[in-house]
Amino acid sequence: MATAISANKAELIAIANAVASEKMIDKGIVIEAMEDAIQRAARARYGAENDIRAKLDPNSGDLRLWRVVEVVEQVDDYYKQIDLKGAEKLQKGAAIGDFIVDPLPPIEFGRIAAQAAKQVIFQKVRDAERDRQYDEFKDRQGEIITGVVKRVEFGHIVVDLGRAEGVIRRDQQIPREVVRVNDRIRSLILNVRRENRGPQIFLSRAHPDFMKKLFAQEVPEIYDGIIEIKAAARDPGSRAKIGVISHDSSIDPVGACVGMKGSRVQAVVQEMQGEKIDIIPWSPDTATFVVNALQPANVSRVVIDEEEDRIEVVVPDDQLSLAIGRRGQNVRLASQLTAKAIDILTEADASEKRQKEFVANSEMFQNELDVDETLAQLLVAEGFGALEEVAYVELDELAAIEGFDEDLAQELQSRAQEALDRREQAARDERRGLGVEDALADIPYLTEAMLVTLGKAGIKTLDDLADLATDELVEKKRAEPRRRGDDTPRAAPKGGILAEYGLSDEQGNEIIMAARAHWFADEEEPVAAEAADAEGDEA
């Protein structure tokens, strides 16, 4: 590039064209870089204080060099100003305040100046190339791209994508996959980030979306939108599950994905290094989808806990190991596929759990309602599990229980309401003992039991509550699925302070906004006081 600046006109344009073509950037950017380099060299020759401009004609290669000076009455800065007499020589009719052009003769570049110019041009071209790469790939996130393995560094695979380089980090590779330099490799564009050292293109072969895109390439019905992949989960290199649905009742989604003699799914399996794929019909009914997701195991029944966002699955004793899978793989993938925590129980486990719940609820009704064991067990057998259910159920529904009449139903409801009042009073006393101020009791949706929980968490004033975010207050707890025989200690599931009470995000927002109301009231009072003072002054 050093010779380029001192080269003749034709050579300058030829070099600009060659660089633009090689780097796949606009020729104008290369010309601009050359002009910038010439301007810097000229400032080094004539003085850095000068405002020197250069213009290189992109067609003819003609170079013009000049400095811009301001016409003033008295010159204070020789480099940037000129008096009216001197200005007249350069431009007739020049007036005070005008900016005029003072042409400069071409300069000869020495070795140091040429080297500096070369660095300027290289930097400008490099920046333009990085911008071009980022603009080209930023909107291609989620696409599958084919490249050539360039090198392997510290376990990360660098892939030549033709116009840029991408990297497959170790955690985004398929385990035990052997990759060699110059191998052609397909991967998913996971993320594109602009960084100081240039755009970073992160690729993945382990992401579930990589499998989805491979199926879209192999199954025309998916590409056309007739079949949709609603969910996908992977244990890279080992096993995967996808949930599919057909928007055309005449097309079987599972059969279309498998293909004739398994040709379509085998093409995907080969690309994923032999990863076994379970293709499952997706269902909007959560219970049905969970049953499908746990294939090949047979499921006896499914119990969904909406509040805890968990699913309890009961399987026959001989299906337990199949449902759990090797090292918990089957239930883990099913949990990822359904986005629910799944607990696997055998018939014996479920029976034992139900028995414990039956005994606990019976004892609670005996103590709280002051009834005998038979009556308490009858309530539990009819599906009642909490005092609130007894206190607020329709009287006819309670009286309709075999052996009950309206008088007994009224008496039970009365006792249940009294028991709830006792609980409320006990919670109120505990809340006050914790130092939770009474103002919090006026907040909508908050019960005394909730206020006790808040107090134990250190939330005792309106300001304490107002400082919380919604997720800190009501976000539901989430835990990993626990399997039979798994006694490994684990951290308590994270969630909001009031997660156990099943409040919605909307209710959480209302609670926090109600707690913050006094902030705005405090702001309005001085305004109202100022307005009153102003009215008094006018009077």
C-alpha cells in the first residue's frame, strides 16, 4: 500500500478496485480511506494545525489537495486564518467571514509517511469489513449455515463461513463428535454480537433449534407450515424429543417426519451423530401431551398441580425405570418438552401419598371442626381438603353428602368459619409480634397469613413492600423433577416471597402499586399546599 500512494493515477484506482473486490466492501469506502491517509500525511508535511482536505477522483485518479482558511480582519492563527488582502489573491470577491480554499501542491511521501498512510487505509478497510460482516449476519440468527472447519482452539471450533468466521463453543458441540480441520460442518447461527475485535458469530450444533431446522430441511410439510414443531428437547449426542402437530387433518405429523422407511428422520439422526429422536404428537391438553412425552413408558394417570406448576405422573411398578430412563434422561427430556416439573411415582408410591394426605386432612378437620373421625374422613372422601372449601361451598352441595342434612351442613360451615377466624386472629397476633405495620393489612389480596410470611422475610413497612419487584413477590417456585429413590440434597426451589399463595402477576402488580400509592400522595401534598398559598396571596 506504500507504493500505492506514490503510484500513478491508474494504479491508485486499480488498487482501490482490487481491495474493494477482495474484501467485498464498497469502493467508495476504500477511496475515502485513501483520502484520509493522504490528508494525514499532508498535515505531517505542512503542519498538523492546518485544516487540510484531499479529494481523489474515483474514475480518473486525479488528486486535489487544499487547506481551508477563514477570511478575517486581523490574523491570529496563521494556519487557519487569512487577511482580506491575501484572500483576494486566492478568490476574487472574498469577504470577511468567508471560508476559502487555498490549493496545495502534491506531496512526496517518505517511508514513514507512507507506512502511516498504509496503516490508516488498512484500519479503515478492516472496520468497513467488520461492519459488512455484522450487517450480513445480524438478521440470519436462527438459520443453518454450512462452513469449513478452520482450526480448533482450546476445544472451541472455528468455522470459515466464507465471508466471516464463526465459533462453536465447547458447550454448543455434540459430545464425543470428532471434528477435523477442513471438514465441512453444518451449524445453527445462535447469536451475532458486535464487539471491539469485530463481529462475533456464535454457532451451535447442540441447541434444540438446530434439530428443528434440520427437520424443516428434510420435511417439506414443516417448511410449508402444514406441520409445526411445537416443542423440542435434546440431550445432545444421545437422545431428543420433538412434539409435532399437523394443521391438515389428512396428514399424519409423526409419519411425515419419519418418512418412507425412516428416510427423513434418519437424515437428521446422521447429521446429529446418531442421536435417537422420539417424534411425539403434540396436544393442547397438558395431561395428554405428558403421557405422549413419556413414551415409550405407559402412564396410569396424570395429576396436574396448577399452583405449583408441577405434574405428578403415576406409572405401573414395572414401567418405573422405563419412564425415568437411563440416568433420568426420559423424564428430564419430557420435563423440558412440556416446560413442567414432572414427578414420577409408582402405583404404590401414589397410594401411600394419598393415604398420608387422607390422614392429615382428616386429623385437621377433626381438630378444627371438632367432629369425630368418621365424619372427618367422610368430608375428605368427598374431596374436601381445606377449611375454606367447607366454609364457602354451596350449602346444597354439602347437604347432598350421604348421611348429611341441611342442619349438619350449616353447623359445619359455621364451625369452619369460626376456625378460619381463629386462624386469622392468630396470624394477626403473630404479624403484629413481627412488627409488620397495620397499613399493610389494607393492601388488596393480602391476608394475615401472607403478612406473617412477609414479616418473616423482613418486609414490615409500606416502603419495604413498595421496593419489591413483582417477580420477587409472587413468582412461582420451580424445582427440578424428583424421581423415586433420588435422595440427593438440593437447594430449595426459588420463587417469590408469596409464591406458596398462588397469586397471579396481575395481583402482584396491584399489591405493589397500592404500596407505592403513598409515595405519590406525598408528592401531591406540597403541590396542593403551594396552590393554597398562592390563592391566599391573591386574596
